[in-house]
Amino acid sequence: MAALLQIRDACKSYGSQVLLDSAEATLVEDVKVGFVGRNGAGKSTLLRCILGEEQLDRGEIIPHPKLRLGYLRQHDPFLPGETALEFLQRDSGQPDWKCGEVAGQFELKGAYLEGPIAKLSGGWQTRVKLAALLLHEPNLLLLDEPTNFLDLRTQILLEHFLRSYRQACLIVSHDRAFLGATCTHTLDLSRGRLTLFPGKIDAFLDNQRERREHEERQNTAILAKRRHLEEFIAKNKARASTATRAKSKSKQLEKLELVEVATDEPTARIRPPQIEPRRGPALRCRDMAIGYAERRVAEGIGLEIDHGSRAAIVGDNGQGKTTFLRTIVDSLSPLAGEVRWGHGCQVGTYAQHVYTSLPQSQTVMEYLESVAARGTKTQEILDQAGALLFRGDHIEKPISVLSGGERARLCLAGLLLGNYNILILDEPGNHLDVDTVEALAEALVSYEGTIIFTSHDRHFMQRVASCVIEVRDGRVVNYNGAYDSYLYAVNREIDEGERAAAAARGKTGARPSGGPPPSRTNSAPRRNEREIRKEISTVEKTIARLDTQKKQLSEQLLTASNPQEALRLHNELESLQQPLAEAEERWCQLQEELG
């Protein structure tokens, strides 16, 4: 296999922080590599160096003469008023049939492909950028956390594509399930060094653990031998008859060196809240409707969650998972029906509106001391802070200077130091690396209370969930089966859709440009064009107004210093999400109706 990219003696530092220390690796054609490492290890920095956006302090990155890099862009490269199809043609220079063929792999069809891209939601725009990336026919794809904020179906679509993609990939991700499904090799960045392991992420982690255990056993044996030699030398060095032997043993002692444990970095050991287990129903929802004054998201909700359950809330983006969580914690009032918690329930919440309202004047340690359960020892607080990556001088940092990710981790640490017997967790794995996510999963599995949570990380869901609740098509219902069964059902839906599309292409013999998605208006009497265009104009004004409000609130939230003001702005921002998504969907339906 040809070497597409060689990294030789790469060194990169920021002040005293060493990210790359004579790092070396070779990426070859047709091999998909999962790129892992602790948060802040330097993975994204190395990607920027490969792209030429940053320079190494020393060393070199040698590309093959025929290397064609493809990088998933985080910014929006779209022109005002441009359709997805027009963007794909402009960006790639490919004909419309080819653009439609690739776009169809991500279910970009009909109005989603031929309407203005600015009207699409963020998830659909990500699909457009993925299609554009592939149209350049790169032989090395660079993907930096590609599954962040993608719903399950979009993740699986991307996964299906990558499995059939015949070129090389380098994928940075903390999602073990995604890496395991797409990558055959694992590249680890640790202590400034790169190590390429010829196996999948699970095999790599098993190998890493076995190697560490072997090295620790080896060190234990060396320490025991050291003690034995030291005792012999101490007893015999003063005697003339044994001094020679003692000197010989001293030379042996000098040669005994401890093995440097490969993963001798701080390992997260997260402690869950220590509570008395309870029995019976923890939560009852009766004939409940959720949503906002202008629109119901779901109704007729009848649920019962028992104490000790670990309920995963699942569903596509925009279906109402967060709205459901906000309603059961009384951040949002139900539109009808009731929510009732069992006797003695102490509910702790982890969500964005919580960590945007942390006390600005306290330090990390002061905050954790203030929220920890009574009687928690200082060392226990320090251990929990360290597990969530607050170590050394970081525990004295004021909350006012923390980044969004640091505030999220601080809020999670505080929650886990409490004595809550109910935990409501909205994407708890965000801002955490693979090792810390695994440690959090272990802690939650051992927790004796009740957990209701959402996550985009399938490995985390499989480890933690004991039951599944699906939010879909205006309903919130218990899904009959474990998370693996739910995953199987979603995969089957997607497979059936792909087979139907392939059969349709085979019958027509035409190159696929993608037909329009099913429309609820197909069965209705066809209106005249003037009526449709009039409604389109009204919907576009609504989208523009809501989008403007969203941008203004986002700008205000970024600069808000008052916690109460930040919470108010966040709630207002979140309340815009559903009507905006519905308006976008209606616009697409009208475009289809227009033909």
C-alpha cells in the first residue's frame, strides 16, 4: 500500500504545554483510522498542521504527490439564496446528476436539494457539507468529531457511507460505537507521541489495559527485588567477609529500573452519589401534552418510570427530547395532564440552562464545596474534580473565566457530589474524552438511583440504558426492547429505505438525482400556484423573523454576565427551536407542492 501521508519527528508546543514530541506516524491508502487521545492532547492541532493551517515547531509532514485531502468544514461556505444543488455544483464542478447521486446517499432529495440551503436546519446543512466533501473524490478524509449533534439516523447514514467508502480516513471521535463501526485501525496521541495500533478501538483499549497491567506487575516485581537487595546491602556492607557481595548487589540494584507505564496519566475514577435505593414508581406522566403556546410537540403521554431505572430518551433531532426533559423537571409547564414524582424524590439536573447560570464569583473548589453532600471529605471533592479534568491549579480558577466546556464539566462534577436519588442528564458525555465517558458510564451503572438521560453516543447508551423511551411523531412512549433492539429497528428502517431507492433506480435505469421526500400534501387537492406562492412568502417571513431573533438571543447569551439573565435568554432561545424547525419543514412541503 502506498503511504498517503508521513509524519516525521513532529514537535509542537504552546508555551510549556507540549502537544507533539518527536511524533511519527504513516497513513496508508484504503485504511480507516480512528484518532483518539485525551482532551487537550493535540488531536485537532495535528489536523490543522496536516491541512497547512498551522506549522510544526520542528519535523515535517510529507504528503504523497497524488494525495487529495478532504476536510469536513465547520463554517458555512454557502452563498445567499443558493440551493443545495447549486452549492454542490459550484463547490465541486460536477454535473447535476453526479451531485444528486452523492446527495441521495444522505437522503438529500426534492426540496431539500433544490430549495435554498439557508432554509435547512443545521443537521441537514451538515449533510450537504458531507456530500460536497465526497464530490471532490478525496483519497484521505479528515473528520473531526463528525457525529457531534447528529441524530441517530444521520449518524447511521454517515456510518453506512464510510463502511462502503474505498479510500482512507482519519476520524477524530470520542464515540466508540462510531469508531468501532467505521475504523479498522486506531491512532493514539499520548504524551506527545503517536502510536498506530492495527486494530479497532475496542481491541486497542483492551491491549492498552493489558499492557498497563503487565507493566504494573513488572514494576511490582522490580520494587520487591529492590527492597530485598537494599535489605541485603544494609546488613552486609559493614562486614569485611560480606562487603564484596554487598558491593556486587549494589551494582545489581543500580541496574534495576522501573518500566514507564504507558498510560501513566491521571485516570478518571468518577464516584456516583451515595444514596439509599428506593422502590416503586419514581415518575408518572398522565395524559400529558408538552410544547409551547404556539405548538404542541407531543400529547397523550402516559408513562411510568420505576426507581432504579436508567431510561434513555431517544428520537431524531427536533422531535422534542429536550422539551420532554424540561417538562418533567418543571423548567417548562405541561400544556395538559400532569407530571408527578414519587415521595422522597430528590431530582438533580444536568443541562445547558444549568451550567450557564453558575455563580460567577466562586472558584471551582468553592462551588464544589458548596454543592457537595454534607459530610463529603475534601479529598473526595478533589478526586471528583480531578476525574472531570480539574487538576492542580485549575481548582482555584474563578468560574467567570471558565469556557463553556469547563462549566459543563464543573456542573456535572457538582451534581455527582450531591445526594440526589434522581439524575436528569442531557448529553452528559459532551466535552469529555473516551476514557472519561467510559468512567462516567461505569459510575452511572453502579448508581442505585434513577437516571433519565439523552446522548448521541451509542456506546454510552448501550452501557447505561436499562430501558428506552422514544419521542417521535408527536408521541412519547416506552419502546418495547433494550437499546440494542432499538438500534436494530432504526438500522432496518434505513436499510429498507436504501434497498427501495436502489430498486427504483434499477427499474428506471436513470442516474439518481433524488426524488422528493414523502409529502403530507400529496393526498390533498392541488391548489393553484398563486395560493402556494403566497403561503411560501408568509412562511419565509416567519423563518426570517425567527432566525433573526435566534441570532440576536445567541449574541446576547454569549455576552451575558448575570446568571438570571443568561437563564432567561437560554429559555427564550430554546423556545424558538421548535417553531423554526416546523416552519422550515412547512417551507419544504410547499416547495414540493409547487412542483
